[in-house]
Amino acid sequence: MDGTEKKVSSAQVVIVGGGIIGTAAARELSRYKLDVLLLEKEPEVGWGTTKANSGIVHGGFHEEEGTLKAKYCFPGNQMYPKLCEELNVCFVQNGILMVGRTPEEMETVRQYYERGKRRGVNVKLLSREELLRQEPSLSPEIAGGLYAPEGGAVMPFELAAALMENAAQNGARYKVNAEVINAWYDRDSGKKYLETGEEIIAADYIVNAAGLFSDDLARMFGDDYFSIRPRKGEEYIFDLSVKDLVKSTIFPVPGQVSKGILVIPTAAGNLMMGPTGDDVEDKEDLGTSLDGFQRVLAGARSLVPSLDPRKIIAQFAGVRAASDRGDFIVELSPNVPGLLHLAGIESPGLTAAPAIAADVPRLLAEAGLELEAKEDFQPRREGVVRFSTLSRAEQDELIRKDPSFGRIICRCESITEGEIVDAIRRGARTLDGIKFRARAGAGRCQGGFCQPLIAQIISRELGIPVTEVTKAGPGSEVVISKAKELYHGEVQGA
């Protein structure tokens, strides 16, 4: 289709990219009387780098002085408790431990301790004995460590979805399956134009939060002064039988490229180990490897020797949007008025996201955007029901009101039909969307039992044939048409 044949729409501010940065910016801008539109190329928000994020809310002591990473990380850390409480998102403040495996590494740990103290981070040094009392499963060879109790963990996809949901609740719009394929600036009108497969959107201001593809979008506008250098990280998830092996997120002393191989208690309760940090050419290289697994296991076992690879239930890779500057890029374009780049947001980008987003209105105001705060901004998102966390009395009352909460669909995670229906009504459209929002299919069997039942529920709730239900968008249909009869009817008892 030629660009002139497409319909033309408009928005005051368009955010390109629905990851944690884009959705956080959308919520922040929804505090003002603005027409805000977010574009995401995937079927759901949070499906780029955010989906594969480790979920760590960093302590704020890692980042080098004078960097934007240092500027935004600790303030972002301090914003998390209130943010997650407002959005009804799980936040586990389980603390960060950096351990020294040798006396030489302990000298480096002490340097990080001093750095943290200068920034106001709540940190303390632990001797080997104190460390092992706190985390008995750590290697007895460890020399000591640094503890930051205000570090924690969230579920990144859940947070991105909640941020966008709350932004929409406050008037922001968003479109999924809306990949930007072309963009340009009209100097006469001052308008910026974004072309998707369906339309052309005229914008007064653009926030470039396109992650791995932020440099590609910048070049469409003629900004070619930064590049994204993708860096892949492989991670491995254990089942819930080992969830109590460690309480805090365990860091080694960082290397030159990354923070190293970690042992990570997730907000969902699983342990995870990883990531690797390998520069790659392909921004969409999400494959795992035997070499990556062996490196991750060796690194994780140097911290926690009893980790058992037989307990691994899933593996995945994410690609970080590292910039050629080695730092975040948070700045207005020098060439295109009203174009704001939020690029190169690698680790600790998740932690920094709320603080970066809080700066977006100020930066756009510098570019000329007029801001008028809403008097009726609603910061709270309606709570998500997590059936397994309720008391028996609360469960009984909920089932009386809605019997769908009395039907367990995912046995591994004890997720009910009611929770799956709620996820669909909040925006889930795929099996992966259900998995990330409601955790159905995230357990030991990884959907082996519940996937057909979830497919039926999606089909019923969306009014589509079960053959159109996908795992992760077009091209990942899970039922072939000749097997449709195996999946006929509704969930038993529905």
C-alpha cells in the first residue's frame, strides 16, 4: 500500500515503544491534559527487551559516577515501593548482595560500598560469617559481601502492562501490532510523521522509546549520531521446589562488560540464574546455547554450589539495547525539534525507568510542550485478584460471587479461570500474554496441561475460532484446523 493511500490521524505526543520505558513515560504524561498515543509493534506491550528482563530493582551502588545510569538508578529504586503499591503490582524488597569470593575481590566490594554511601544508598558490609548466617546456601569459600536491603524484584511484564493500563485509565491511548515502518519531519509545519502498516500519524512531539530499534527510528528522522549495540543474555529458571535456597539477589563482583552471572529470586517465587553478556549482530537473536548454559551454571554455582540443573523448567534469552556510549541516552534531538530520545536503556534500565519517565514532561516542556496538570489523575489501578494468596474465607466469598474462580486451570501455579478471564479483559490476547499476566502456564509443566484449556477460554472470551488463538501473535497459532475437533466446546463446567 502506498503511503498516500493510508488514512492520516494525529496525536499531540506519540511514544514509540511499549516496553518499561515507553509505558512508564505514557503514565507520567497521562498526568497532564495531553493527547498521548503509544505505538507498540508487538501484539502486547512489554514484549521486547522488557519481557526478558531479570526483574531486579537494583540497589543504586553499581553505576559509575557521573553517568546517567547513576543519575537515574537510585532515585528509581526509591520510587518503586509507592509505584508498585499504586499499581497493585508485586514488589518483593528482598535486598541485593554483592559477594567477594577472594580477599582481592573484597577490596572491590569495599569500593562499591563507599560509592553507595556517597550516594545515600542504604548499604552495609558483611563479614563471611555474617553473610553465611544470612544466606547459608552461599559458597563457604566466599570472603564477605555488601548488602543493600532496599533492592528488590518485580515482574517486568506485569509492571509494563500495569503502567499502560493505568495510563489508559487516565486518557492515554495505545495501539499494538503497530510497527513504525517510516518516519519523517516536515520543517514547514513542524510536524513529525510516523507511518505504520495501517496509517500515518502526525505528531507534535515524539518520544523515541523503541529500545533495540531506537537508533533505526532516530535515523529515519536524520539523527544518526548514536547506535545500539545489541548484547544478548541467556537466563535459566528453576521450579518452585528450590525457591528458598537464597532470599536476596546474589551478585558477584562485576566484570568489564556486565554485572556478571547472578542468582536471582524472582518476584514470582522462582529462582533464576544468569545472564550472559554477549555482543551479537542480530537484534532479534533470542536463541540459547549449550555454551551459554555451561557458563551460566558455572558462574551461578561459584556463588551457590547446590544449584541443581535438573530443577530447571525454562530457558530464554533477551537482547539488551546497549548504546555505543556505554550509557543511557536521555536527550532531545539536536536536529529535530520535539523529538526526545530515550535510548540505550540497558541495565539498570528497569530500576531507572520511573525516574527517567518523571523527567519526560520536563524535557518535552523544554522543547515547547505546554503542560497543564489534571486535577482528576487517578494513580491507582484496580487490583488484580491473585486467588492463591487469598484466605480460605476470601476465596469462598469470591467463588460465591463468581464461580469461575472456583475452577483451577493451571495446576502448577494454581491459577483459576477467573484470573485468566480478568487478564483477557485487561488486554491479554495470546497464550504468552496470559502466561505473563496471570502466570498460567509458567509452572513446572510449562503449559503442557493447561494450554488447551486456556486456548478455549481465549477463543470464548474474544469470540474467535480456537484456530486463531496464538502463542505470541500471528504465525504462532497453536491449533491446526484439522485438529479443531479436539478442542471443541467450552472449558468443562464453564
